[in-house]
Amino acid sequence: MAHPQGVIFDIDGTLIDSNDAHAYAWVEAFQHYGYQVPFDKVRPLIGMGGDKLLPDTVGLEKDSEKGKQISQLRKKIFMERYLPDLKPFPMARELLHHIHDEGLKMAIATSAEKDELDALLAVIGPYASHFFEEETSSKDAPRSKPSPDVMQATVERIGLAPEQLVMLGDTAYDIEAAKKVGIQTIALRCGGWSDQDLQGAIAIYDDPADLFHHYEESPLTNL
């Protein structure tokens, strides 16, 4: 078994309890433009970007005029109404600190836009961005997860082979995107997905605290 040399992190639902907030922001944005899309339809799609979610819910392309309007309003609602109340999952910062102290390279691969990512990192705590050598967001990849674009861009930036890396995520989209570029995933249940949904992962933990407490037996020490 090899010791991994780097970890690629998702952020929403993995480090921060934000998946419900994203879903509610989409629902409210849809309602504003006359689309009645229930929360239960949107929630399982969180983890994808708008390029996937908009066609799946209301049949609009993200780059269409209406798609852009809905996306912009969704972002405004999320940033102004929901972001201020978000909290990191228990021991998320401690887990990041420990992985950093172990000398592993760390990167973020997210479908979020860059300014959203910066705001989310601030939720984790002061200087959280300093843990990460690379940050890959929607501007760096034409297609969001489960397409592999954001993962491929992260691999190229971090300078390690896929087999030297582990993905830490919370959705089946994370697992699928990572698998397409040859990276194995550790999944967390805290994003709201079941073990059956996450069955492509090499290990599943409840949340960052659970992984932190079982770090020495985890794939972060033996891949």
C-alpha cells in the first residue's frame, strides 16, 4: 500500500454544511422567474454546477439569457441570505491542519465560482485558504462534476499522478469525476448521501471529525 502524496477536497457538504442552503437558493431563484421546482428535486443535484442542474430541472442552458439570470440571482440569494449563517462541519479545520502537517499537498476542486469559493473558505476560519496549494473552481473547467474537467485541471496543477492522490468528497458526483481521471475517493456522509449512493468510494466516514479520529487507519495513510 502506498502513502498518498496529496488530497483533493470538495468543499460544499464536505467541509461546510452548505448543501441545503444551495438547494434553497436555487428553489427561490427558480420561483422568482416563474419555475416551481421543489426542494426535493433540487437537493439531490447539489454537487453539480449550474451547467448540469439548470437543464435537469427546468430545461434551460446555463449560457442562455434566462439561465444566466437565474444563476446570477441564485448566487446573490446564496451569498446574501444563506452564507452568513453557514458553519463548517465539526473538526473540519482540525482535519485540514493535520493533513497539512503530515506534508500532503492539498487542493480544492469545486463547481463553485471563485468568489463563492473564497467566501466559503472564510467560513472554515481565518487563513483557511493557506492550507491549499491549488484551488480549481468553475472558471477553470468548462463542465462541472460529474464531468472530470475540474479534477483533470486540479491534477495538472498539483503536479502529482492520479494514483498518488485521494479525493475527499460527499457526493456520487465527486466519486464519478475522480474515478474518470484515476483518483480514488474517501466519502463523507455529512453531505446527505447514503452509503449506497457513495458505494464507489474506498472508505466512508460520517464527517470530518470521524475521519480525523480514524486518520491513522484511513486511506490517507495507506492508499
